[in-house]
Amino acid sequence: MPAEPVTPSTVDAEDPGRRRARRMLGALAMAATLPALYLPGLTHNFFDLKIYMSAMDWWLAGNPLYDYVQGDRVQGELFFTYPPFAALLLLPFALPKLGATVAIFTGLTLLGVVVTTKWLLDPVIRRHHLPHLFTLVVGVLLVLAVESTRETITFGQINMLLVVLILADLLFAVPKNSRWAGVGVGLAAALKLFPGIFVVYLLATRRWRAAAVATATAAAATLLAAAIAPGDSWRFWTHELWATDRVGRTDYTGNQSLFGLLSRLTVPDEPNRLVWLALVAAVAGYGLWRAARASRAGDPLTGLTLTGLVAALISPITWTHHIYWFIPAVVLLVDAVLSTDPRTATGARRRRRLSALAVGTSAIIVYGVVSFYDFGVAPTPTNSPWEFVLRNTYVLLCLVLLAALPVRAQADAPATESREPDTLPKESLPR
């Protein structure tokens, strides 16, 4: 019998060292591309973090917190806009030198990226028997390449802290029936209004106790801040919260929300609020309905991801660094691809469709919306279909994923063998 031909796969099987070397070279090549992706963001120079620290110095000097303002070439004027509880958390970081604070924030963000990526990938690695360390390294490098992560790091934002609190609370660290379930979401909502949507998600999934705990935690943190800074707290909750002009121009391309899309169509006029509210109601209703169904089907990560995408769409201001939730969406798509049997026509079509969506989403969020452009220095309307797509890419991608993100069957169980796609329960199909 003639000898079996030697192929790369058989060589790898006989030489694990060569396989490890190739993986290491691939990871190093990915790491080498990161500086090029970060070059545009270096102009941010930790701009947001410097605003936080300047506002804290202003506050420590005895001035009203929400009187702090500084000029900006894009937005005109920028203020401190976070709730008073966030100011209490930020206050100690104003004590060291700015360089030390920048290093601490960057280190914590990097730690958050590693921890959350491990949380997301470990179940997929177990189900599909992937090489553990290599998959985690590649995953972390890809997350660092995504525009939302780059903007979080180079602006000095606190987004990864919020993501860690939400994922730890609702998926990875706190048992579902624990009396502490909801605390992380409540703290995140007290720090920044954006995570408040996850309290609504808990209500939609009928986790009444966790929703109550989250609400009570947010209220307790807010009351603590009010006890320490009553004047600033009263001013924030009665006035500054509703003053959207303090956050920035809504037509700026970096605002990837439905309101931002409408603002870019109508600038210099304000969008019709009734049209916006109708879109918000439709998107929130549909997205949270899908999220609740995913949770009931045993796929809470898809439920959380859909909720995060809803939050990005319905918030009046959604900066690019807010939309972390594209990252778990890619993980979910890859998991669904690996779980789909390609040996049937239906499975092959489904696998191609999900693969195209995963690759397309990854390419878009790595390249980004604003990193390599300078949109929005002056208010300009959207003048062509191409410009409409380019300036609203994340909004449109959120809408696509809201409809197309699959709900995985038995998401928490290891994958011992692929199931036939046409035998999957209805809950496993996109809706």
C-alpha cells in the first residue's frame, strides 16, 4: 500500500511544536497591527479622563460640580455630566499625579478586557474543544483592536468597569438566584445612566427580585451621594440630567444612536421628537422581546447582548466607546457557526450566512466609524446615500444584529457533537 501523502495537517498532528510556533507567530502578527489601529486615537490624549480630573479639582476647590466647563473644537463646551455617585468614585483619582491616574485607568481597562474576554470565550472553548490559551490570546487581541475598546482606552473612559459589573452580576460571578443578584447592575446604573436598561431587562425576564435589588442598590448609591453632596445631587437630578446640550452635539458622527442618525438628517434643525420616540418604542419593544425570549430559551448572553444593542440605539447620545456589545455579538455568531452542521444544504446555508455576518461585523467594528475620519467638526447634513451609510454604520449594524443574532439552543451545555440545523428547536433560530 502506498504511503499516505504528507500534508500540513498531518505534519501538525505529528509535530505539536510546529503547531504551537505557528500559533505564536499568528498571535504576534496580530499584536503587531495594534499600534497602527491606535495611532488615530492617540490624538485623544486621555481627553475625557482629563475632564474628569479637572472637574474633580474644581469640585475639591469648593466650586459647584456641575458648573465646571471647558471649551472643545467639536462640541463647543464640555461639562461634567455623570451622576454625583460617579463623582464620588472618581474623586480619589484626582489625588495622585495625572500620569499615575492615566496608568491606573489604562491598567484597569486592560484587566477588564482580559477578564470579560475570558468569561465570554471559556464556554465556547469548552463546547468546541478549542486550544484554550491560543483562543484567549487571539480573543483579547481582537477585543483590543475593536474601535470601542480603542476609544475607551485613549479617551480614558470608565466603560469597562460598567461591563464588568453587568457581566459579573448577570452571568459569570453571581448565581442567578443569589440574594446579591442585581447589585452590580444597580451600581453600574448609579455610575452612568446607560446601564439602566438592564434593570428593564430583568423585569422583561421576570427576575423580579434581581430587578428590585438593582433598583434598591442604585437608589442607595444615589442617596449616599445626596447625603455627601446634597446641592450637586439636587441640581443633577432636577436640571442637568435633562439638559442634553451639556453632553455634546447630537449630530456629531460619534453619536451612533437613532437620535444621532435623525440629527444628521435634519441638521441644523432638531429632529422631530415624536418620530424619534416612535422609533425608540418600536426598537425597545422588539429588542427586549427578543432578549426575554433568548433568556427563557437558556441563552442569557444573547439576551444581555440584545439589551445592550437596544440601549445603544435608544439613548439620545451613544458615543462609539459605549457600544461594547458588538463584541459578545461576534462571540455568539462564531459559537453558532461552530455549532451548525454544514453537511446538509440547510446547515451549509445557515453557516455561510452566520459566518458572513460574523466576519462583516468584526471588520466594521475593528475599522470603526470615526477613527480614520474627522466627521462633525462643523454641523453638516448627510448629503448622499453613501454618506448616510458611512456616518450611521453602527446604528445600521445594531439594527441588523437586533434582528439576525441567533438564539443558541442549550447554550450552557458542552457541544459533544453538532446537531442537525433543521432539528433545532424554534428558539434556536433568528427571529
